[in-house]
Amino acid sequence: MPTFPVHKHEGKMSEAVAGTIEYMKDIPEADKVMNAENIAEKREQDTQMVQMMFGEEASYFDPIVASCDIIEFELDVVGGKIKVFCIKPKSLPASGNACEIHAHGGGSVLGYAELYNAMMAEHACKKKCILFNVDYRKAPECKCPGGQQDFATTVEHVHKNAAKFGVNPKQIMTSGVSGGGWICLGANLLLAKANKAHMVKAMFLWTPMSSDENAKIPLEKRSAIEKCFSGNKYCYQL
């Protein structure tokens, strides 16, 4: 029975995360401000940065992407439609696979799922699972809890159609990074309130945007990590 492999924690910060903190800690506070007037500009900046990052690593990611089948489909959600990308390593069996349903980062206001398909293909291959990359709706166009509802709807759809996707319905994990962690956490709470918590076997939140407490700490007293994420308050306000 396919399942998630066990990974040993090395007890140290990854080079990628360390590099991000080093870059972000010196960004002026004024440059972190996001509002309805500048959100389009911020999204374009974010998209260019992510595209550049993956472009520089194309020789690494391209073969991984080629080793996966990536299928895009649409889901009807409250107030609209969303896209979901199903990423399945070609080496996996036709059925009974472990599954991860993921919400990308970006403060729940930036980015889009397809932008991260290469990284998600890497995750799927390393974890030997089928991965669903959810293009949940963002603020300010979609107010809370719209994004969380989108994610919860995806979980319900995958669980209901597990056989069709080749997924073991008892091995569904949800995950989210940064703002996607907030989306994932909120979605799981919605599922629990609807007596549907049994659909999710495990939840993994990667540096989730679960609080804006960093913004309440005086600037001169913030650590490097706290300086990085003090812009979360603007995401919540949107």
C-alpha cells in the first residue's frame, strides 16, 4: 500500500529558507504595504520573482515535471469557479495512492497555483503521492472565508472521487505554505464544523500565516524572521 515516506528532520534551517530570510529582513517596512490600489503591481512583482526563481533552476525542475502527468480541471465553488491541478508521478500505480492537497503561498493575496506546479511536481515525486495544487481565490476580490471554502470544496471533491483519481480516501493530507497555510487551516476548521474532518488524515502547515502578532512588535525589537513576515497585517486587512 503506497504511503508517505518517513523523513528525518536534520535540525537546521534549509538554505532556501535562510536565503529568503536574509533577503526579506532588510526590505523597508513601507515596501511591504499592500492595499487595493497597489495589489496589481505587487502581484506582478511577485510573479516575476517566482518565475525568475524557477527559471534559474529549470535544468533541475524540467525533468521532474516531465516525469509527472499534470491535469487541470475546474470546480464550481460558492460564487464562482476555481482551477485545480492534479499532479501524478508516472511511476505511481493506478490506484490506492496517498494524496496531498496543497494551498500555495502569497499571503492569500498574491500568486496563483500554476506558478508553483514545478515545485509541487517535486513534492509529489519525493513523497510518492498524487498532489492537488489548488488555485483558491484571493483577496481583495474574494473576501474571507472564500479561499478557505474553495480549498474545503476541493478536499470534498477529491475524497468523493478518490477512485477516479487513483487516491486512497483514507490517506488524504492537506498542506499550505505561508498564506496558503492560513487557507489550509481555515478549510480544515470548516470541514470539522461540518462533521467532515474524517476526510483528512493529516495536515501540514509550512510557516503558516496564522497571526499578525509580528506587526505589533516595535520594529527595533524584531528578530530577522519577525521582520520578514511583519507584512502579514496588510494581507489580513485586504
